Amino acid sequence: MRHLNTPSLAIARQSLRDAMGRCGYPPSVTADAELALAELLVNAWRHGDTPAPVVLILVVGPTLRVAVSDESPDLPEKRDPAPLAQSGRGLQLIEGLTHRWGVDPQERGKMVWFELDAA
């Protein structure tokens, strides 16, 4: 497990790439995970009241779990944006890229996570 407390998207993506590489994930799965992580981080910066969200990367057997925590108690809501809307598709993207995702309320804020399987 790796904890990152960083405002840098590049550092978070590189850490994820490194962890997945050590565990033998294929490049296509790694690319999906990086995109999903970027979406979670951008949402945390935009909506999370936290200048430096914490990223957790946990690999258990064939399952990778990535979580981003922030201090806002507001839970994410999946929306159905208009075709020309410039925002509102983040959770749809996460859902399409990952096997599972969810949100866990915390004592202070929340943790939004996704999981991918190596297979």
C-alpha cells in the first residue's frame, strides 16, 4: 500500500504506474487506471475542499484499489449531463473504465475509490 499526499497529478500517476508495473498489470489496464485516478484527483481538487488530497494505492492479489480522500462531506452524484455540457461525466467515465467504484464517508470528508482486476 502506498499513501501519497500530493497536489501533483504527475506524481500520483507515476506512483500508480510504478505500482501496477511491479504487479504485472498490462499497459491497457494501467492506462485505464491512470485516467480514472486523474478524474478522482481533479474532482477532489474541484469539489473536495482539500488542497492536497490523499491517494491510496493498494494491491491485493489480482485486485488493484485506488482511493482518493478529501475533506468535503458532499458525496459524489452520478449525473446525466446534456449532450453539449462541459462537465458532469466524471463518474460515468470512472464506471466505464473500472470494475467497481464507490464512496466511503469518513469522519472528516470522504474516500472515493475504484477497483480493477488484473485479468
